[in-house]
Amino acid sequence: MNWLVDTCVVIRGWGEKGASHKILKKLLSNEPDLGLTDFTLRELRSRAPKHLYKIVREHLADWQVLDTGVSPGEWKGEKSYTIHFDPELLKLIPDPSDAVLIAAAEHYHLRGVITLDRHHLYTARLENYLEEKHLEVLKPSEYILSHDVF
């Protein structure tokens, strides 16, 4: 596994209809290079409808889940986890829940994060930081194009 998938990608992939969502579902179903954090699973459990969470758990049963020990909404835990790996990260990503995935990708030496919320994250300073750490933040479409998924 080299990439972490954000909660929003999973919810859109299985929770909505339409051509773009079919592509996300196919990506999530067929790509062994992707994984989740326990933080993301907890967030899915709290945000996704129960029927959707059950579908997601079935489809992602073989995925690797990386441990952060952090639960969504526990601001102190999110902040502490992020600061443990890089105190500067919260200066670049003010929302600790967004910073947790970047910190996890850095901690586990992954390539990066796939999210639909990239526009919330991207600033020139963060882009420089990610480049320095050899991390990427991609939208699903960018991942698909750059990794010849289909």
C-alpha cells in the first residue's frame, strides 16, 4: 500500500449515483495500492449511513488499515498525533482532522493521500512542504490518470 484514501472518496464512491461515482467505486474495488487509517474507518462509522458503512466494510475487508489511535472529533488527539510527527504541519493545515492523514502518510512512508477535498488543503506553503517530504495529495481522477488504473 502506498496511498491513503480520505473518507469523502469512500462515501462518494459507494454512497452516491452517477458516472463519476461509478469510477470511484471501481477504483476503490480494484486498486491494491490503496489503504485506510483507523481514523478514516471511525469517521466512516460516524458519518456514513449504517447500510453504507456495512457495504464499505465488506468491500474494504482486504484493505490494509493503518493505526493512528486517533478518533475524529477528538481535537486534542488529532492535534497531538499530528504534532508528534511534525509540529509544523498544523501551521500549514489548520484543521487537525485534515492534517491527521498527511501525518499518517508521512509516518508510514507512503506516497500520499487521495481526497476530494484537496482544494481545502492546497496552499503554496503546503505544496512546498509535501514536495520536501516526498508526499502527494491527489484527487481520484489524478490518481487514475497517473497510475493507469483502468
